[in-house]
Amino acid sequence: ETGVTQTPRHLVMGMTNKKSLKCEQHLGHNAMYWYKQSAKKPLELMFVYNFKEQTENNSVPSRFSPECPNSSHLFLHLHTLQPEDSALYLCASSQDQLYEQYFGPGTRLTVT
Amino acid sequence: GIQVEQSPPDLILQEGANSTLRCNFSDSVNNLQWFHQNPWGQLINLFYIPSGTKQNGRLSATTVATERYSLLYISSSQTTDSGVYFCAAVGSGNTGKLIFGQGTTLQVKP
């Protein structure tokens, strides 16, 4: 248990669906992150939020839309995804952007 | 941006053996972490080690920042050590952008 939770743990969605991934951290951290892990590829940073403000968008397609309503919660809204978006989506948090990051268990997403 | 390379990509050990995993990075770092990813995908923090040496049980790590590498030592390996080990770094001048290596897949045989 790292203090970072993610829901759902598994998600199957069609290309026309809209769904959201949720991340919550119970560590009192100020920075939160979304990463994507595809098969045969290293983990890729998608977005960084610091004190609820987005500080990094790593050229992510607009069909992925993040939302950070407060320092404890982070969402990833998904719409019109492609099969190649199937991956493990990991959320992380840290005290601030220079410190150790702690990861949630991930959401395994399959797009059909 | 910073590049992170890990070696070897795959490693097979007999239970009880020792091993060394290496991580090379292309720039000075603000943050360097080692993780173990279990079969369910959870990344488990092993070390936060931008410089120096740390030990935790059978695991230890050393980062030589001036020479841009880090080593993870596993002693007396157990079957539960199997999985993928990742090194990740945040380059100086960057904040929060943790760049991961490709990982080392370790299999410990009984």
C-alpha cells in the first residue's frame, strides 16, 4: 500500500465510449502525475500537476483530458480512444516535483 | 532531455545468487529512483538515490552522480525478487519529469 489509490483497476471500453480514471493520494503531497505503460515500451509521463496547476503535457493527444480539482485527486477523462491506447495507466504523487514519486496500482485499460 | 539506459535487459539467476543491475543516465539528475514492478503492475519504491549509497535488507544501491550511473545490488536472491526493475531519473533543469529506463527483467529460479 503506497498511499495512492486508483479506480477502476480494470476497464474495457469501446472506441466511442467516454470514461474516466480516478486517482487519489492520502500522503498530503502537492504534485500528481499520469503515466502510460504500453507493452514493450518504457513508462511514459503524460501529465504533471503541481498545486492543482498543470505544469507538463507531454504531447498527449486531446482524447486524453486530465483534471485536478484539488491536490489529493486526479482524473483522466477518456473519449474516442483508439485500440493502441490500450495500456496500463499509472498515477503517482510526490511532495513536490523534485522529490520521490509514489505510484498507485494502475488501471489496465483495453480499448475494443 | 535526459536519457536513461539499463543493463542487462534480462537476467536469470539461481536462488541464493547475487546480482548487479546498472543504470546509465545522460545528464546530471535532481532525482533518481529504483522500482520493482510486480506481476500485477504495481511499482514498488526501492530507493530514492540521486547520489550516495543506501541499503535496505538484501538490497543496496549506489549512485555516482559525477559519472552518471547508478547500481542496484541484490544479494542472496529469492524467487520473490523476480520481476522487472526500473531505474528512473529527473534531469537537472526539469521538475517532476521522471524518465524511465527500459527495465531489467529478473527471473530467480528455485
